Amino acid sequence: MKRIGLKTAILAILASTVSAISSWAGESAAVRNCTWCHGAGAQGYTVAPRLAGQRPEYIMSQIRSFREHARNNPFSKQYMWNAVAALDPYTARDLASYFASLPPKPANDGDSALASRGRTIYLEGIPEANIVSCYACHGPNAEGVRDIPRLGGLSYSYLKGRLEQWGQGYHSTPGSPMPMVATHLGPEEIEALTSYLSFVR
Amino acid sequence: MAAAGSVEADARGDRRGGPVVKATGLRLALQTAVLMLAFSVSGQAQEAMAPAKGGLEAKLEYCKTCHGLSGQGYLGYFPMPRLAGQQPEYIEAQLRAFIERRRTNPIMFNVAHVLSPSMVTALANHFRNLNPPPFGGAPRGAIAAGKKIYEEGLPESNVPACSACHGAEGKGQNEIPRLAGQVYPYMVGQLTGWKQQRGHGTAVDTSAVMAPTAHNLSRSQVEAVAAYVSYLK
């Protein structure tokens, strides 16, 4: 009972925040279905990543990957496969451009002591260990481009999970170089990188 | 050519500690040995990544992460050039140019400075033998204009025919790069930004030819040539 009350309260807060930003989205049940897990203002919540400020082409490509069951980690299977099953392409496009237009806030949940090490790996990679520079594809400020995602400010725990899952053989977008990138990353590098990224604005 | 030869000579010198004899046969044997070693290591790589880290196979994966899974090029935040079918001497010369800062690129400086001469040779030979289809995606409107510039140059603007050096099919030779199938935004970026990125070595490398040539091309002429070569196979 108490839980239902809490959820209703969250929903009410969500609906009012969202409607202030966009009248289309404020009325949209489709947006509410997303923000229920992805957090108020789509800033992300625990395992559900921030969608605010994400590249619209990336959001659309991931919706496609969920629909085609290409992105197959446990939470994707459990939540996202069903969540996108009935989503038509037009609604998917509208949702992607709506979430992309929301201002993103950094999660700031990494270990700040590791951030400078993480920044060095992000910019330079570790050529001796065949770890590539993240900067080459994700951009100088981790802002992403086209269907390459913005990483700056995503939560430490989400990023860490994704990097670990590629190393464990889960997939995302067909043809993505990320599984190859991740196999060369050790736990220490993942900790440093994801800590750094969580603070990027 | 001379410089590329000296890198090979260094690599051989390191291993043999003596003068260079029967260069071709030895080089082939050495490459075969390196390749066999790499493959035998990669067989165990599934279980533990550590032994493969110094190997050719792991380094190739590293290159292909950015340059495309078949070396066909890739569009990251920056366009990554096609390496498939590229002239080995060109790859070696450019890796040296990154290290010596004749070609400005912080990412490739880091990549290049840890590569041993024998690794560079092995990587370059691997990419030479790849032949994936062109990356594609260039606008098609100016292809005919690009072909004309490529084959005839622009005499009124002091632009020689590209084909004179890069070959009628754009395959390049020695230190002159293959352009066939090159990624369109990469080509446009190089030709429009030549002076800033590659204009520091005009006294010692092929930039002496390309710096003025690139300078004499207008933006639309650059786009036309880039579109034309990007579809060559």
C-alpha cells in the first residue's frame, strides 16, 4: 500500500516536471512509461541509464536493438525487450528527440580519486596494452556523435555494468567495436574510466 | 623508400646483429614466424587475454577497433581512414611522421610510439592484403567532376592530375597512398586541413607535393575528388 502511494507521488512529480518542458511530452503516456524507470527528467535511476541529452540516433538504434533482441544483457531482456515491443517507429523517433532535448545532469557517483587516471585512459588509451582511446569515437568531452552515445555524466554503476557485460559476451548493436574494446579493459581501468565519466558535464 | 628500407634493415639488424643478406627470403621467413607465433598465442587467448597482449593478433584488433573491423575505415567522433589495401611503405612512413610530429595527431602519436619496427611491418603487410568494399556514403552529385580533376588535374590552378602519382585506379605506390575506397569525410578533412596537420614535413616527405596541391583546391573541388575516389574499388 505504502509503495503504491509512493509510486503515485513520483508519477505526479514526474508528470508535472515533464509537462513544464514540453507540452507534447507532458501529456504523453509514452514518455511516462520511460521515465517511470529512467527517472525524473530522464536523468537515470539505478540500473536505468540517463536518457536526457543522449544522442537521438543512439536512442533509436538501441530501441531497434531491444526490439530485435540484439541487446541481450539481463536487464535488457527483463525490461526493455517488452518495453519497446509495441513502440511504433514514429513514437520511437519522437521519444528519442524529446529525451535528447532535455538538459543532462552528471551523476557524479564515481570515485573522485580515480578520475584523473580515468581521464588519461579516456584521452590516450593505453597503447602498450592495446586499450584504445575512447576520445577517438566518443569525442573530446564524451559528448558522442550520431549513433555513438554520449558517455559524459552517465552513472558509474551503469557504465561499469556495460563495460563488464561486453567482456562477458553480451551484445548491443551489431557491428559495434565495443566488445573488442572491452575485452582489453581490466577491472582497474573500468573503475577509473567510469569514475571519470560520471563527473563529466 | 630509403627511409622505409632503413626501418626494415634496423629490424633485421636487431635480430641478426650482422649485415643484410638475402633480404627478401629472410624477411618472408621472419614474417611467417611472427604470424605463426601470433596465431599460436591467439589459440589460448579465449581463456586468458594476457599472453596475447603483446602479439600481432591483439594489436590488429586494436587497430581495427577504430579503423573498421575489416580495415574499411570507420566514422567515430573523427573519421578513421581505410587501411585495407593500403601501401605498406605509406603506412610505415605515416607512423614515423606521427612519432616525429611531422603529422599532428595526438591519438596516433600515442598509438605509434609503442610499435616496434617489426610490428609495424607485420601490421602493414596484414592491411595490404585486406580488400573489403568501400565504406561508401559520399554524396554522388560531384563524382563526374571529381573524376575529371583526378584524371586531368586543374592546369589553371596548378593542380596536377592525381592519377599521375596515385595511379589511374587510385591504388598508390610505395609511399604514395592508395586512395581507392578511402572514407569521404577523412579525405575532405585531410585535403582541407593539410597545412595544419601535415604541412610540417615538406622538407623531408611527400607533403612537399601535397601541401601546395591541397592549397590550390577549392572546397567544392576537394569534395568532388574525395567523392570520386571513395567509390573506387
